[in-house]
Amino acid sequence: MVSSLMDRTDYPTLREAVYLNQASLGLIGNPAVDAMHGLLDRVVRHGNLHMSDEEEVAFLDGLRRRAARLLAVEGSQIAILSSASELLGQAPFLLSPPQGSKVIAVASDFPAITRPWLRLAACGNCLVEFVEDRPESDLTADLVTRIDNRTSVVAVGWVQYATGTVIDVPRLRAATEQAGVRLVLDATQGAGAMRSDAGAWRADLAVSSGYKWLGGHGGVAIGALAPGVVAQTPPLPGWMGAPFPFAFDATRMPLAEDARRFTQSTMSYVSVVGVTTAVDQLLSTGLDTIEHHATRLRDLLLDAVEDRGWQPFRRPGNPAAASHIVSLARSGEPADAVLTRLRDEGIVCSARRGRLRVSLAPYNDEDDIGALAAALA
């Protein structure tokens, strides 16, 4: 029996439904919710009565330390953001690709990754070339093959949100470094679900939202910036990025020495304390343990549904197949219709790119897989 890694009673949703949708809007456990309620009741609703200016400036330090552990980088490289898009949207201006150079992206990637580059291309400043994520092909190899002397940037999601295809980041980074190409990495669909090593990846910037696999609520994200990027002036500098934010001076633009300079302004402190608590749980459970748990559940699912005609986008033996995101399709079964039928049976998944996407989280167990397999049969 594959049991949950988390206390299922901490997730009231599981009393109402089989929830297999962490890759979309993730469930938030009671410890994080309690921390959010506690901060709201004790501090936030009272304005500055219980939070001084100095305490507000230091408030992000706890999440910064945990994010550094989670992403395996120095704390000085960690930026706390209000969303992943906040940093991804600045990437074209931070990396400044030469006029007419080529940016490589994945055609089916999350739009927050590609649209800033498409905007730059619309202004005539670069070209965007797309690579297809195909089940019979090695996506990492396809990206590497497209790199040439005109390429300036590769911008990609570490784990593809729709298919669960995992990019081999060390292999891709070796190719981009050899060619002098910059690397932008969205780790949102991998961070918290599997071990990440942004320090070894050496991406120019890597970013993750806080409300999916990190177990938090919207309104906060974490970024890991390469030292050369940290040293740059943010394209959208905010007041909180100063070394002493409350030493207000509208006539100058002082910047913190480290990645704190990329934090723009007051954000959802309730969300910050929630994701900080959730990341503590992930780190104490162990990312290898979490990934192994998802692997066992995935294998149970595929064993149960493949003889019914359901096929994964990538088979488990493929090193590019994520354990925690399983994309399924069966001939003659429109994904939207399947999704509706599952909803009627109290099972929550997603339909992405015409396929059924199943997310396997630490709170899921073998009974959840049994319920989904029975419904798909």
C-alpha cells in the first residue's frame, strides 16, 4: 500500500474529492493555512502596530533562506518576487539579446515564459524559434540541435506543464555555455516535486511560483539569479530593492548588493508565511522521498490503465518522463469530456493540450490512484 507522505487530514479537500491537480491550483495544507491565519490575525490586520519598518524589511529573510536550500544556491542569489511572471517579464531586458539574434523556446511551453520574448520580437529586436515537444523525440536534444551562431537565449520550462517532459538542464546548459548562449529556466512545475540544483545548473535566471508544488498561495515566488545577473540594475526597480528601503529618497536609485534588489515592493506577507511553512514541510520530508512517492503512484496508475488503452505522453523508462505529472490520452476519448466525467465522480484533474493531466502530490495515496483508474476504465 502506498500511503500519503503528508497527514491527509491537513487537506480538507480530500474529504470531498480525489484531488490530482497540484500542477494547476495546488492544495494548501493546514500548517500553511494556520500560519497565514495567524499572521493575518496577529500582525497584518493591525497595520504597523505589531510590525515595525525594520521587521517588515527582515520579513522575507526566512523564505529566502529556505529557497536557497530548496534551489541549492547561495542566499545572496535569491530574489523574493510577487510572481514568477514578474521576473520572466524582465528577462529580455536583463539579458539584452543582440539585434536580430535568435531566442529558442518550446512551442507548447507555459506562455509566461515565451510572451516576453514574443513582445521583444514584435518590436523587431529578436527572432523567436520554437521547438516541438514530441513524445518520440528527446526534447533536450532537439533544443541543443537548434543552437547555432545566431542564438542568444534559450528560454524553457524545466518540466513541461502539459506533458511532464523533463529538460535535462545540465546537458542543455553545457551546450548553451559552449555557444555563449544565455539560459532562462522556469522551474515552477519541478521545484518542490523533485530535487532541484540551480547552483549546478548555472542558469542566468531560474524562477518558481509559490502556489503549485511549493504548497503556498498566490502572491509570492522565488528566483535564483546568476551572479552576473544579480549585479545588474533591475529593469523595473522598486522601492523595496534598496539596501535600506525605508530610507526614502526619490532622487536616487540605491540598490541592495545582492538579489534583494529585485524585490519590488510590499507583497502578500500572508502568502509569504504560508509558502515558508509549506517549504519547511517539503524540506523535512525530503525531495528525493517526494519524487520516489510520485514514481510509485505513477507506476500504479499506468499499470492499471494502459491495458484500457490509456497511453502516457512519455513512458516511465524514458529519463525525460516526470513522475509527478502524467499526461494521458486514449483514442476516441476527448480530454474535456473525460474531465467532466471525472468531475462528476469527484475526481479533479486537468485537460492540457488535448490530454488528461494527472498531478501526483505528497498527499495522494494508492486509494486515489484506484479511484482514478476505476473511473478511467
